[in-house]
Amino acid sequence: MDIKKRIKELTDIINKASMEYYVNDNPSITDQEYDDYYIELLNLEKKYPEYKLKNSPTNKVGGQVVDKFEKVTHKSPMLSFDDIFNEDEIESFDERIRKTSPNATYTLEPKMDGLSGSLIYEKGILIRAATRGDGIIGEDITHNVKTIKSVPLKLNKEIDIEVRGEIYMSKKSFKKCNEERKQNNEALFANPRNAAAGSVRQLDSSVAAKRGLDFMAYFIPNPDEYGIKTQSDALKFLKELGFLTNYKLNGLAKNTDEIISYIESLGEKRDDLPFEIDGVVLKVNSLEDEAKLGFTQRVPRWGIAYKFPAKEVLTKLKEIKFTVGRTGKITPNAIFDPVHVSGSVVSKATLHNEDYCLDKDVRVGDVISIRKAGDVIPEVVEVKKERRTGDEIPFKMIENCPMCGSKLVKEDANYFCKNNSCPARKIEGLIHFASRDTMNIDGLGERIIEDFYNMGFIKDISDIYRLDNHKEELMELEGFGEKSINNLLSSIENSKSNSLEKVLFALGIRHVGKKTAKVLAKRYKTIDNLIKASEEELTNVNDIGAIIAKSVKEYLSNEENLSLINELKSIGLNFEYLDTGLDDKLEGMTFVLTGTLQKYKREELTKILENKGAKVTNSVTKKTTGVIVGDKPGSKYDKALKLGINIYKEEDIENIIN
């Protein structure tokens, strides 16, 4: 027997069978035949590993282990859609579209409840998979995605292409996964989405392989390069390549009546589907119309996500618990018997403030209805007053902080604990300081900070930077090995070099969010310059205003805060604005790249342009500033000529950047 030939033959048979089963839903061989072929291939590959192919189905069992998740910059931003919730908003969306594209039609696709993923193929071979991340930068999860049976390792065409879709866990796989976790005395996953998200972020791919994940393809970022004219044709093309698509559930609509009819029909099927969905994605079908409509800074104009009405359930309010935020804000929270709401178990929901509780007349002992706002955040919808027995306890706002006992102060609609030494405020402030959007200290999450605070390792921000003094004690704690502690200490050390805006946001100055911190950092460059600025001067800074100016000045005039800043300086924290090249020289300009570039990789040039404030898109429109062309430019070049858009060759790039 020709071993090499037989291995290729078995690989082709099994991959063809997998496509027929997972993609076409039309198996041509029995499960027993599949298993027999698979075992034969597995044995041959063990004996003759030199003949194993890259697209072998045995790669799906996993086994690759990575040390960390590498960052990946997307070729074009992975933007999410705006959400709408009712028929009026559907009609408003349609009216807005028709102002630009009077004859628009729409593709209608189930909104999968998973997480977005991007797959990159070169000559038909999967080379990289990444999460959406923040839309610009995601994480490399190739080792896990290769284990997903519905992801082709080799396409039916030898082409270079990026395919985007949803990584999800079916209801069947979710149930099986939780049954196994229950037997192993492990915490159960709340819902299939959380299970899928946790699975693709496993360092060991064999763990992800056991979870039964799937991938539903729904988008090609640059369809015009493949001669595709409509979104519906793009979906057909994806299926031809070997991807699982929702072709049986997808629809087309010419008007809002047909959109609403589709939504109602899909809503009736929702509970019987093999996977969770939370709405319908509406996209303009014509890619020419899509190009005309373009993007806002945040979302595509040519599509929108309709969210199914939140499901409501009834439960009994057992307690109103008051929590303290990092600014001292007191929030009442409803604590109730655990209930399943839109795919997850919840047992508490915010009651916002005193006025909210009094307006709804919330009482302990009430039967209340709970839903998830936007299918995400639990909220109390209403009190079922007709179910009252007379034993319910009326709401009463507390007068003292539940943690430190300090007298509360009311400001506008909210109450605040003004004690800067309040343990709850301290813990929330520490959590905020270490979070991803601030100092981004990996390994210092909410639970760990709370434990470290209670153990006395961290009492204030400066103690974070002295954790290395407790290394031996930390190693005695359950779950903390030498490697994890070293990684944590390394992340803490790296955070010292963050730019000024990160530190300003991290300090928790009231009213100073991420954007405001950046404005102040760019304007004043150093913390010392900011400290010297008067309240009047701050008020005159664009996007600041009187309220923020007063809050900043009060914080930077407080001796305790100044002492903390000086202490952090002595520890080695950077308090200067670091210009990372985001100099906004190309602000308001939009570029399109086409053809093969010699000096730059596309991802590299895209990042450079975006760091200068420009947008880089895949579609040429009248609003495009310029098209940068390399060798063998495609249809984008022709369209740019037709529209009279500026054409730049690769040698012009330095002039554009500078």
C-alpha cells in the first residue's frame, strides 16, 4: 500500500464527510464509517508522521499549548452594529437608508449569541484566527480555532481571504459541557456565550477541542476582490468555500413589512433552534449601496442589529443590599431568588438610587419582574403590587455607609460616602486602577484585589507596586505558583511606563473618564503642569467645562492625593504624556489600500495611517481621500479613477504620512 497516498485519500474522505455533515447537513457516510476512516488515519499518522497533512482532521483534537495570547491588529476594523428594539426603529433605519439608496433591499440573518472571530487564509490554508477584541486589536486564538470541526483548515479554493463570523456553542454542546463540569465539581457556565468565550481563551487547545465549539461564517471584509456584488452572494460564496452558514434561516426583504414578518417568524422558531440567537442582523444587500452609506466613526451605516424583546420572569425580592462605589456613590441592589433570564441565571439587579426605588414603590417581599436590558444587564421592570400580602417592608434609604458607618451626603439624586478611607471605596478604587482601560495590570482582577486587601497585602494604590515584598507569602496561597506570581509582578512593573492619560483615568478623579483624561494629558503633558493649572484655565480647555474643571482642581489640591502622586513618582510611575504617534495629522481623511505593497505589510501601513488619525476602509466611495496602490491593483483602483479619487503609489506613502 502507498502510505502517503492512503493518508491523503483518508484525509480527503473525512474532510468531505465533515463538510457534508456540518455545512451541507447532508451526510453521505454513516457515523460508523466515519469513525473507521478516522481511526485508520490516526494510526497511519502515528506510524508515519512525516506524511501527515496540514489539513488533517486529526488536528481537530488539539494539543497545542501557548504561553500567552499574542495581540493581532485587524486588517480593517471589526465594528459592531448599533442596536434597535422595536418596529419604529426599524422604520427609522429604513428611512435613513433610502435617503442614500432609494431602492435598497436587505439581507436578514439570525444574530448569533457568541463572539466574533476573524479567520485569515492564504492560498486556501488557515494561517490565523483572532478575536474581535476592541475592534482594532484582537487576540490570536489560532490554536483553538483549528480544533473547531466546522472551521475548514483548507478551503475549496486556493485563495487569500479573510472570513468573519461567530464562534458559538450549540445548546447540545453547552448542556454536555455543564454536565461534565458538574461531575467534576467545577463551576457551571452561565450560558453558551460565556462558555464559548471561555473556551477560545484556553491556553491548551485540547481543552477547547472538547467543548464542541462551532463557527458560523457571515462576512467577507473585501468582497469586491472576489467579484461579489451583494451580501447574499457573499454568503453563497462562503458556503462554496466550505463554511457553515445560516443559509436555511437567512432571508431577503424589500421593505419594512417583510423585515417585520421575518423577525416574527424567526422569533417563533427561536427556542427550537440548535443554538442561541438574540436578534436579527439587517444589512443592505447591494455592496454598491453599502459603499455609498459607509461608516460612522463607531458603526457601519449600512447595517443594524434588531434585538428581540427582553424576556421577563417573576421572582421574589428577598433583600435590598447597598453597595459602595469607588467615588463613594451608594447604590441599592435588588437581591432575589435566582432565576433564568435570557440564557443565564441572575440573582441581583441594580435599583439605581433612592428616587428609582420610591417611584416604583419597591418593597422587600414583593414579587417583581426581571428582564435583561438589551439582553445583557438585569433590571427590575415592575413590582406586582396585586400579589402583595401586607407583610412587605417599604423601602428606606440608609443614612450611614454600610461599610465604614460614615454619614452619607446627598448630591443630586445620589448619596455618597465621603470617607476616603472607607474599605469599600478603597477596594473599588483599586479594582478601577488595575483594570484593562486604566493601568491594565493583568492578573490583578476584582476577586484577587479583594483577597489581597483583606489579607493586608494591598491597602492603597502604592501597595500594588510593593507586592514583590510579599512574594514568598503569595506563593503559599492556593492557586499562586511561581510563574503566575512572576507574570503578575512583571505586569505591575510594565504598568509604570503607561502614558499620563492612563494614570489620570486610573486615579479615579470624579467626572474624569477615558476621553477626558486623554484631553488633559495631551494639553498639559505632565502631571506637574496639570497641578499648576487654575480652575478657570481648565474650564477653558475644549471638552472640559466647569464641572470637570472643579473636580480636577479639587482632587489635585488635596494633600492626600498629592502625597499619593509623589509617592507613585518615587516608585517610578511615569506621569508624562507619551506621544505614540497618534498626532491626528490625517484626522478626517479616509484611505483605501489595494494591490501588493512591497515596503509595508498592509497591517503595518494601516496601523501607521490610523495612528496619524486617518481611517482605512475597504471600500472606495466619494468620501475617500485617496487610494494607495501596490502591484496588480484591483477593482478599487478602477473605481477610484472613475470617481476622480487621488491615487497614491507606494513611493508617495512617506509624503502622506509626513
